[in-house]
Amino acid sequence: MNTSAKNYPLLLLALLVTACGAATELTEGNPPTQGITAQVSGNNLTGDHGTVYGGGAVTITLTGPVEQGTPVTWSVSQGAIVGQGLSATLPYNDINRQVLTGQPITVTATVTTPLGAVPITVPLRVDDQAPRANGGVTATVPGRPAFFIGENAELSGTATFQASFTDDGVGLNPVKLSAYLRGLPVLGDVRAASELPEARGYTLRVDVISDRLGNRVDVPPGTVAGPFNVDLTAPVVTGSAPQGARIQDSTVLTFTGTDPLRADRTPGSGGVTLTSDQGGTGSSNTLTLTGAQLRAGGASGPVTITVTATDAAGNSTTFIQTVTLE
Ligand SMILES: [Ca+2]
Ligand SMILES: [Ca+2]
């Protein structure tokens, strides 16, 4: 990026218009600084908002008809600058990481010439700020808002993972989550519970959170979510009566839901709840339904009962029972 001293009157005019709200006539007799340019170097990206520097020190050097040893005073509209002769550096330090990001800044080199002090201004955009945590690591299940993955959370295959960070400057690099099982890596860049084998005791870790200029969040190594469990298998339902059984008012139909072992041979998430389209009385992992309850609901003769069983992770299955109410 080059900013010629030729632009100085225009820049000053613009500054005066901004500052005073009115144009002020420039006087004649500008010092002969034409040809002095400022060269900016450092890590940078060019996008919609022009070139943005950052993620490391930025150096500004005056070139052109200006001699080594010429006195130059350096300043910056905010943050810190270290100037030495014809060159200055915006250091990548704590202060600059906090204040340089977000709005254009101006570096000014005031060159002392025999005819007076001449400022060379260099407008710059800098992003030295790392992304911010904005909700952390959450899971989402369709139909539910995102939730933090609490200890021993039971997740079905419909759960997806998100790491929520925002960047005030050039934008994020994708944040990748890695799944670990009992301390060992299982899958990098995991997006959904369905990508993981069914098991208990997963954790999620994040490797690097950085923006596109390389400003990094200092994430200590280790767990960012969990431990949580993945349960991909719906409960199994059994009924106490054979299909097509003839029943009376006094008959009690009992439906029982059991959650199979996971693939890693640990118990399923359990907590099975049962409901039916014909009502009934649920308790723990059973549902009871009497002939009298069916009749009270308007049933008579052949009846089809649809029982739904759901485990703690949200996996559900349906079971159809046919009976004839006598
Ligand atoms: Ca940034
Ligand atoms: Ca299950």
C-alpha cells in the first residue's frame, strides 16, 4: 500500500471537513515533499473492505526523496507505535490487540525538512484481535434451541455440534471440534452425533480458534464439552397380550419398553417413556391400558393401539397392538 505525500492537501482537507464541518482554504507554500511514499508491510488480507493488516507486527517505511537520518516523528491515532527514523512498527502487543481492531486508523510520520515539518499520513485497517467466545460449544436437536452439552448428556443421532465464536475483524477460520472417547481421539472435525459410534463417555475438544489473519484464541488443551453419551438405538416394546387377543373390560394390557445395550456394550440411555393413541397409564418403562379404558374412549370390537416408546436420548419407536374388545 502506498500513500503519496501528494495526497496530503486532500487528506488534510478531508480531515478539516470532518473536524469542522466546513471546508477551509488551504494556503500556498506546501513544503516540497512530493514523491515521499509510505510502504506498509506485514501479514495482510484483501477483501470487501480493502486490505487489512494484522496477526503480527505491521511496519511502515518511508521511501522516495527522503534521506536516512532525516528526523521523523511517528504517531498513530490509537494504540502504540514504535518509530525509528524512516521506519516504524505497530507492535503486536496486548494494547494493540485490544484497540486497533474495528475502525480505520491513521499513522502519521512527521518529516522535518529544511522548509518545515511535513506530515505523511497513512490510513490503515488492522485486525489484531482474536475471535471472541459467543456461546461456546453447544449441541442442537431439531426443534430445540441450542443447549450446552451437560455432563452425561444423552445425545441421539439427530444432535449436531456448534462452536460459536465471532470475530470483529476479518472473520473466522472454521472452528473444528474433535471427539475423544475416554481420552483417545475418535474423530476430527465432528459435526453430528450420528458420525460417532454409539458409546458412553465422549468429550469434545477444539484445536485452534483463529481468525483469517491468524489471531488465535488461547485455548488450553483439553475438554470443551462433555462427557456425553451417544445413543442411536430406539427402545424395544413388548406387549403382554398376543396380537388379535380378545379382551374384556377387566383385561389389563401391559406394554414394556426396554432400551438395548449400546454398541460399546454399555447400557442404553434408558428412561423409557411410553404413550399410546388410546390413552393408558404410564409408569417408569411401562404403560398399562385396560379394556374399560378402551371402551371409555369409545372403542368396541377390533381396536388398533399404537404405542410409542422414547428413550432419554430421544430415540423413539412405535409398536402396534391389535385386540378385539368383547
Ligand atoms: Ca479478528
Ligand atoms: Ca437407546
